[in-house]
Amino acid sequence: SQTIHQWPATLVQPVGSPLSLECTVEGTSNPNLYWYRQAAGRGLQLLFYSVGIGQISSEVPQNLSASRPQDRQFILSSKKLLLSDSGFYLCAWKQGPSGANVLTFGAGSRLTVL
Amino acid sequence: AQSVTQLDSQVPVFEEAPVELRCNYSSSVSVYLFWYVQYPNQGLQLLLKYLSGSTLVKGINGFEAEFNKSQTSFHLRKPSVHISDTAEYFCAVSRSGGSNYKLTFGKGTLLTVNP
């Protein structure tokens, strides 16, 4: 069966520090991968998605970047965090173009920027 | 592009009462529709989905939703709620088909079930 892992689960970072959130998927190949951010009262905002290694699409211009160095690994990064980067970050995957049209989410990473 | 409006940000109900969480969408093309549930400090879990076929869709935990194309709605219902149904519920939409699959979410409805 397929599983998705995110880490760290929680972190507290000072303003201006770097960020790296990691997401990996097991039990499938060539998944579509997604990063969403959830801020209070604002629902889920799609940040990035990837349909293959090295292929990243950005939905919202911002202080964050994403990379996909391996087929089942998706990383969210920042060089210098802002207060507004605080939120709950969710990674998700779906099977590729011919797969089921359902996103499966990880447990999330809660980021607090102080 | 697609968009989703969840008309109620919070819905308080008493245990064993029926509940309806409203969702309207906007799209110029055919869509797929979804409801997800999020328990505190957890990821999202799929409740149910409409891809095609019958407009009445049944999901987990006794929830169901009805796709109404003319009213562009996909309201979620449960005839009798439990305390354990307390969670945030998200309606989501995507265009049908296509290899770059993006899901657009509403802002969520917090369902609070009181004893």
C-alpha cells in the first residue's frame, strides 16, 4: 500500500532563518506531488505541484521554493523565513495522469515563525 | 479556473441532529468534486467524491453529498451526527481530466457537535 510521510511535524523558527520541509511517498512511482499551506481562516492554498523529477510549477509568488530531487521526494524550502510564512503545510500526492483523481495528504508540518 | 465557496464558516449542531454543509462551485468546464475532513492537527482525509454517474454520492462515516449541476452545488449531509464528527470540512473542485491535476479548496466549515 501507499504511504506518505512528512517531517518535521512541528518546528519553531526565527525570522530570517532557512527552512526545509520534506515529503516522501512510498509504494508508488511517478506520482504527482503537491505542497499546500493552510493558514487560519484561509482554507488551503496550493503552493507548488510537480508532475515529475525536476519539474516544479509555482502557483503563488512568494518567499518559498520547492524541489523534487527524486521521484518520490518533494522538498519545500526557504532561504529566509518571514512571519507570514507561519502555517500548517500539507504535502499530498496522486497517481500520475492515468491514476485515480484523488489526492492523499500527509499529516502536515506546523511551522511557527517568531 | 475553478473556485469554491463554502457558505458557512462555522456550523454548531446538537448530537443526533441532521446537518448540511453547503458548497457552491464555479467553473466553465466539467468538474470533479470532493469533500475532505480534517481533525485537529491532522492532514486531510477524503470523505467522498463525485467523478461521474449518480449525482448522489455516499462516503465514509455516514456522510453523503448530492451534485447539482444546475445550481453548481455539492452540499454535504448527514442525517444524525455524533460528537466524533466535530472537525473541519473542506469542499474541493478540479476540472475533469487533464494530466496536471490541481485541486482547489474552499475555506472550510468548522462543524461542532455539542452534547
